[in-house]
Amino acid sequence: MNKKMTIAATAIAVAIAAGCTKPSDEGTAGADSGTVAKHKIAYVTNGIDPFWDLCAAGVRQAEAEFGVECEVHFPPKGLADQKSILETLLAKGIKGIAVSPIDADGQTKFLNEVASRTALITHDADAPNSNRQVYVGTDNYKAGRALGQLVKEAIPGGGEVMIFVGRLEQLNARQRRQGVIDELLDRPHQALGQVKFDEVAKVFKGDRYTVLDTRTDNFVMDTAKSNAEDAITKHKDLACMVGLFAYNPPRCLAAIREAGKLGQIKVCGFDEDDDLLQAIKDGHAHGTISQQPWKYGYQSVRVLKALLDGDTSVIPANKFIDVGFKVVTSKNIEAFWSEKRKMVALGAKKD
């Protein structure tokens, strides 16, 4: 992704008198010292991006509030790195893990192995067929439909639309894409968990809107931009670009700017990259759907802490903790950006 860095956050050192607390006593008072050993958990993302820094800010906030230690890991090279990180965490005896699966179906067997050895939850992207205990995230299908509504606002007279995304192996990406398509074609709403996905290599024509294609880039930034450039070149009547991952809208905007078509081709997206927020403020992009990612980090730590304390009441019957989403346009851009800056500052603090 667009920052070459790997961050591991360890919050507060644990004071344990030598020999006083056994591993099985973690989270209970030390026999001689009278101290309480903190639960050791981990938060694993699906890559590197400023979006995940905001999630880490929520982790830091929850660490202090709930008295736990949490490592934060950003796999730099996708699936293989994420698997290696999870294996290392298990070898270290980490008691609870929150992970954003890269390939929900392909990882199910491995995630079940992880779940057999630690308290496992998913965040941001789910693996519903795995033995994870709960999913912390957004109803991505509903959020996708909200993004489709933004497209309708941006080009109310209709027109050609192109979708851009990192990869479609992630369930959240497929759900968002389907929500956008269903909304633009005025289809009935589908229930989360029962969403039927349209094939990728197909043009979808509605009464007013045509979805020309969905371009993937596998988190390669140059490819993300070249996809946008190619779309502008091939489709002279392209009216709106829709970016489903945080870095997609800024790459679309860069391509539009270089083509001299700012304002002519509208942009709607997901997440809260500063370039996109500035474009919304300047009138060069219409809006974005923010998952308020700091809530992912905060809620993941809260839930893992409760589970390790033996409190399963934090798991709802549907095993889904919905953090919601926020629609951001020129009407509320200043207030939202102010909130984001506060979380950025919190995430930048060193322990």
C-alpha cells in the first residue's frame, strides 16, 4: 500500500514479580506482588495504509481505558505476511487476536486453527464461515448502497460509472461493490449475509446509470492510478469514478487532474484520505463513506478484553458488532475532518 512501514505497538510494560504469576494466571492478581497481569492481545490489519493508522489510534485509546497490552501489525505484502504474523503471535502465546482477513474463503481453514488456540475475532473484513467469535465492522452492503446514493447526487441526470478497488477476494469489497450496483440499478435491498454477487466482467445498464467495469489493482498504487488513466482514455463519456478502498479515490483524482477534467468527472469513495477530503472541500469530489476506523480498533480491544475476562455477553446473537458509517460531503466536511485530526494525533503518540 502507500506507506512502506510496519508498526508494532506495545502499550504499557507489565510489572510482574519473577515467578509470581504463571501464564495461566494472566488477567488475575499476582500471588505475591498484588499486581494484575494485563491481557496480551494483537490487532492485525490486511496491509499498510493511513486508514490503519486511524484504527491503531482506537487501539491505543482502548489500551489505556481497559488496561491491556496490544500489538498492532501491518502486513506489508498481503496474505503470506498476514499468515506469518498470525503464526508468530500464536507461538508467542498471545491470548486474543483481532484480524482483518485478506481472503475470507481461502483463509477459513487456517483461521479455524487460529481460533482453536486463541480468542479470535475479525474486524473491517469478515470471514463468516470461520470459527471467529464475532465480527467488528460495518454493514458494507448498506454502506455500498449509501455510496451509490452519493453517486446519484453527484450525477443526478445519470451517466457512465466505473468502480475501482484493491481486490475482490475480501468480502467487504464484494459487498460494497454490490451495494453500489444495486443502488444505481434501483434493485431491492439485500440482507447482509445473504447478498448475491454479480459477476465482475460485465456491464450493468439501468434506466439512468451504466456501470462499465470494476478495475482491481491488488494494492499496487501505480496500477491503481493507471487503471483510472486508462478508464479516462477509453471512456470519453465517463461521468463518475467510484473508489472502494481508501487509496482509490486519490488515485482517481490524480488521473482526472492530469487529464484536465477536474469537476467534469465526479469522484465518490470510501474512507477518509486527506486528498479526498480536500477534494470534497474544494468541490472536486462529491463525498465519501467513512467507517470511522478508530472505532474498529477501540471496539476490537474492548471485545477481546471482555472475552478474556470470561464475559461472552459482548457477543450479540448475530455475531456482528456494527460500528456504523458516516456519509461525508461538503455539508459536514469541516466537523468530520476535525474529528479525524484528533484521532491522528492520538495515534501518533508514543508509549
